[in-house]
Amino acid sequence: MALTLGVNSGFVTTAPSADPAGTGVTIDGSSVVTKHTSPANAAKITSIGWYRESGTNGANFEVALYSDLAGVPVTRLFVDNTNSTTSNGWVTVAVDWAISASTAYWLAVQMDAHSGSSGIDTAASGGAGYDAQTSQTTLNDPYGGGLVADADGMAAIYALVQLNVTGTGAVIAQSADAAGSGVSKSSGSGNVVAGSADAAGAGVAQWLAAGAVSAQAADAAGVGISKSSGSGNVIAGAADAAGVGVSRSVGGGAPQASAAVVDGDGITKSLGTGAVLAQAAAVDGDGAVTAANVVGSGAVSAQAASVDGDGAVSDSAITGTGDVRASASTISGMGLVEGDQPQSSGGGKFRKRPAWIVPMHPRPYMPIITGSGDVRAGSASVRARGEKKMSARQRAFVAGA
Amino acid sequence: MSATHPTGVRNSLADLVVDLIDAGAAAGTLEFQTSGSAEVATLTFSDPAFGSASSAVATASAITADSSATGGTITKAVAKDSNGNICFTCTVTATGGGGDIELNSVVVSAAQQVSVTSLTYTAPP
């Protein structure tokens, strides 16, 4: 390989090992200097090496570092003046010389005269400056010698330099997760609270393992819920994956909701084992919570019912042949007289029941006394219609016999 | 879509984070570490470490170099207050490697000087 500044001549960050294949000049009894500018961030020289292309005499040699002044070596800044080797090839000397970055220096080698001959590799071009002085017994301070022999020449002398480590930083905080955007997501254990989107969609904190999740926005399946695939409790005030207005637990947690439902029928429904509490509505359109709608083992309580969209308890839920009892004014107000048989309707069925006056009965209620029904509702309404001219909607109690 | 914040909020977020570096009695530190979290070099922030954020970016005041590093191969940097509480952790690579902090070399010899000439912290969008 050729002699190259920064590779096998001058300042290097990696020590060369190959033969630079330069032109040999006599080094024994002479001093040789080569110029180079230290790299940016240079801190110190840890080793000086020179390529002894010939000779095996163990004569003493010196290495040194000179300052530069207008292209000429001047002041000897450092010197290591007692070294010897019988080897040729790359000859190295460990040093610890602090230097300045981006500064021109001259690297120097001198070898005492000896029998036989020793040479050092050089190149006549491609360098930053080269000079040699004969009949030298040491590396002088100052160097002396006047103008250099070759302003673009170089010698196979290197300085292994250690750089300061330096850099710049621009730390940018990110909000997105690996899957997408804008969420903190945990695949492990712990509580997750987030107000923004997750991998599946928009606006949810999603918990893939066990733990409590709180969120006020949508989940992967739809809108407005936090959803747990584990065993944590889920609290939400809005809709779930199946529909509208419910929190639903897929695991064993206890769902709580104050609104609506699954199946569009006004109830909260538990798919697990938790207890379901609801203050509204019912199942199957009949004002009752049916056992079939409790899939798990939880208790279901309902305090009200609505039926078929007509505000009445359907006849199918009223068994027996009971009668209708109301105050005289209620009976009269409906255009009836005692003994008439107004017709109650519900669920598409009609049933005639005798109406009886009960003194002091609270208006305007008309309790329907059933034979053996077990449906109780505190505010159920009934559409009752007389055979002749009843058309007013009245309220009634339905009670078991 | 991801959540975004107006610039004023982002400035507050950035200030919140970088001001944590000043929480201790003394100046905070920027500790370069190996992948195994061994300390390689420790630089010292000014106190306060950062100026007020502008356009969601807080810029560090002068950071004092570690003139004699422990040495090792750096993969990350940890900003701490003087009590050792971590304020943020960021990646470190060689120049061009895409790290939050890029150094001219991540391989540091014992007693080598390590410095950072500029550092900014940008709040989440």
C-alpha cells in the first residue's frame, strides 16, 4: 500500500500494520520529521510509530513532537529519547502526550549511527511536509534546519491519537406506542389510565392482562367503553362492544352501569359471574327480568318495567281471572259503572274483568287482582278500554293474588 | 389518531421534565451508560440545567464534560437530578446512527474526555 496521511503517516486513529511501501531513506545518524494537522477533538497521542524499512541494529532512537511555525518545525514539545529495537517493520513507542485539536505538528524520529544501515519509508508527494537532517545524535530543541526539504513530502511516522468523545443531542419525547398512536399500553400487570387512542382505534385505554382500567372513551369494538380481557374491574358510563350504554365484563369482574343495556331491552346483562344491578327496564318486553337473561349466577334486580312500548303489563304476565278495583270516582271517570267489565289489553291480547268500586281507594289507580300471577311492579301502567266508550289511559296496580 | 397538545401545553410539559433535573440541591447529571446500565461517563448540567421551553423545545445550558471517563461502550444516557432520580432516558449512537444523542464514538476509553456540546428536549406532540 502507499504512504498516506492519516493512514500510515501523521495522525491516525487506528495504528497501521501493513508495509507502506514507501521509498527508504537512511535514518541511522539522522533525524526525520513529517508534518500533519491533528484531527478535530484530538486529545492526546498514545503511541508513536515509524516504519523501519531496513536494518536490525539495536541502536538508540528518539521520537518527538514539534510545534509548527509557518511550515517549519520549531519547538520540541515532547520527546522520548531512549528506545531501542532490533526489529524492522513498524516500530512503536507508547507515549502520553496531550495535544490540541486541529493543530499542525511535526512528528520526529532520530536514530543513532550504527554499523550497517537502517532506513525509514518516505514519499515525495501527498504529504504536508518532510525534512531530514544528517549527522544528528539527538532530536534538537528547537529543531533547526531552516526550510524543509519537501513541503508536500512525508515520512512513515504516525501518531496514534485519542479523540475526545463529543456529540450533540435532541431528545424527542413520543406519545405513540408501538402499535400506533397516542396511548400508553401495557401488556403486563399494572394500572393503565389513558385518555387517548390505542392500537385498535380511537380513544381508549385497553388492558390486555389483569388490572383496573379506567377510561371515558371508545374501545376497539366500538364506542365509549373501557374493556378488560382479563379479570379486572371495568367501570364505564357509556356503551360497550355489543351495543349501547353498558359496561360489560368478559372476565370475572363485577360490571356496574347506570344505564341501558344489551339486546336493546333495557337491562344490564352479565356474561360472567358478577352481580348485575340495574334501575331500569327489563327483558323480553314483558316488564320482567327473566331467568334466561341471567347467563351467569349473579342476582338480577329490577324495579320497573316497560312493556311492548305501550306502557302496560301484558296479559300474558297476568294469570287468573281477577277483577279491577278502583274508587267510585275513578270508575265513574272512566265512564263505567260498577259491574261493567272493562277490557285490559296487552301483548295483543284482551281480557274482560269486572270493575268494582272500593270506597276510599286512592285515585286514579285501578288494581287488577289476578288469580295467581307472580308479577309485581310498583309503577306499571295499564291501558284499559271499556266495551263502550273507554279510551282514557289509566294507571293500575297489578298484584299477585 | 394520537392525542396532540397546543404549544403552550407542550412548553409546560417540556419544562416540567427538564426542571426535574434541578430538583436536587446540586446540579443534575447526564450519565452515559452501557446496555447493562454501567456508568461510562458522567457529565454535569448547569444549574438550572435547561432554559424555558419555546415551541415545545427546551435547550440545555452548558454541560460540563467528563474529563476522565470510566470507559465502556455507550448505548444510552440518563438525565438525573443530583439525588440520582431519573428524569429521562434516551438512546445514544455514533454519529449518523439516529440516537437521541450522537457521539463521534460510543466506545470510550478509561480517562477519555466525553462531552456534549448541545442538548435539547422536545415535548410530546
